[in-house]
Amino acid sequence: MTGFGKSVLQLPGKKITIEVKSLNSKSLDLNARIPSTYREKELAMRNLVAKSLVRGKVDFALYVESTGEVTNTKVNEGVVKEYMNQLGNVTDGDPVELLKMAVRLPDALKTEREEMDENEYKSILDNLKIALREINTYRADEGSSLKIEFENRIKNLLRLLEEVITMDVDRLENVKVRLEKAVADLKVELDANRFEQELIYYLEKYDITEEKVRLKNHLEYFTEALNSEDSNGKKLGFIGQEIGREINTIGSKSNYAPMQQLVVQMKDELEKIKEQVLNVL
């Protein structure tokens, strides 16, 4: 969700620059910097930005630069003259020096509040839409790159899952051998039938058939969701959580070092997916 959009509006006597910047965030966090003249329209502009960008830590700024001879700050002539008269009664100073002192005193300058023109506001909205289109184009380009990244990560996870499936037969045999050796080391007589029942019980505890099936389904669903019209970051994030649960369960049940190494690699791939999911709307 990172992106940047900018638009410049040239008006008689002023230049208005609109900038919109976004960074990663699970929800919309919008910060706006708008001059007081346009404050009454802030809510409408915020709503336009929120509707367009949906998610992200967004900074929206509107800068106004005066380019003409018109200024809203005026000399308060009556106040300045009265200050000069009072100062002249105190000292016989040069009028220029008295003027320098007078203009530094309170209320010597007054700023007239500029009223916003509706045509000007319409032009600002049009340029804000231009900046939003620019940032969304930036985001769309980034999204195309992310899609390729996700597809590669999912392929890696499917490849690792196939290795887990292939390894699973040897893993169960290894668990069985270790249990039999542990019992043999006890050097006690055991009922063969009872031992076989206990062995089956432990092997069932270590069975990961359901986890392998569910993990494959989740990986395929992630790819399906990625290519669907209603694809969004939150949905992909939820699927990622389900993928993580199955990987964790396989790791806890594996009890076999080579498989646990594969699980670590799967977690690494999933972590990279989760990091980039925050970039998806």
C-alpha cells in the first residue's frame, strides 16, 4: 500500500500543491494538513481520500504558496498612527524610527480571513482526484509485483509440502523403531498385543494426514483468492493464518528432525507472505 501522488494547481496569485503519501497499515490511518482557509471542506476531502485509498497510513497535505502581489495582511493605519502620536509625546524621535517601533506593537498589523471561492474548491477537488489516481496507479504497479511474489512463495510452500508427504512414510517408521528400541532398553517383559495397541495409539497421535490435506487446500485457496475479483489483503491475511496453523501442527507432531527442518523453511516462506499481505488493499 505504499505510494505517492502529487498535483499542482496554478491560480491567480497563488499556487496550490496537493500531495498524498501512503505507507503500510492494517487499517486506514489518515493524517491531513490543510490551511485554515480550507478547513471547512476538510471532512469532504478526507472522505474522498478514504474512499479512494481504503487502507494504509496516509498523509494528505495541501500547501498554498502566494505568487502574486496580493496579501491578506494589512497595516492597521489608525492603530499605527495612534502609536506614533503616543510615542512622539514620550520622545522627540525621528518619524521613521517611531514608525519602526509602532509596527512592532500589538495590533499594528491585521490579517483578513480569506474566504474560499467555490470555483477554487472545485479546482482543488479535481486536482486531488488527479493525485489520488496517481497514487493508485503507483499502488497497482506495486500490486502486480506482489502478485508474482505471492505466487512464487505459494509454489515454494507446495514444493515443501510434497517433500513432507514423501518423507512422512520414513518418519512414521523412524518413530516406530525408536519406540520399540526404547521399550527394548527397559529389559522388561511386555504383552505383545498391549504393546501393539500402544504403538498404534502413539502413531495415531503423530499422524499428520489431515494437516497435509488441509494445508494443501489452504494453499490452493490462497492462489484462488489471489486471482479472484474480490481479492483483498484482509482475506489473504486470514488464509495465511490458517496456513500457519497447519504448518505449526505438522511441526509439533512431526517428532522427526528432517521434517522439522522442512517446517522451519515453510514458516520462513509464510512469514514473507504475511509481511507483504500488509501491502494489499
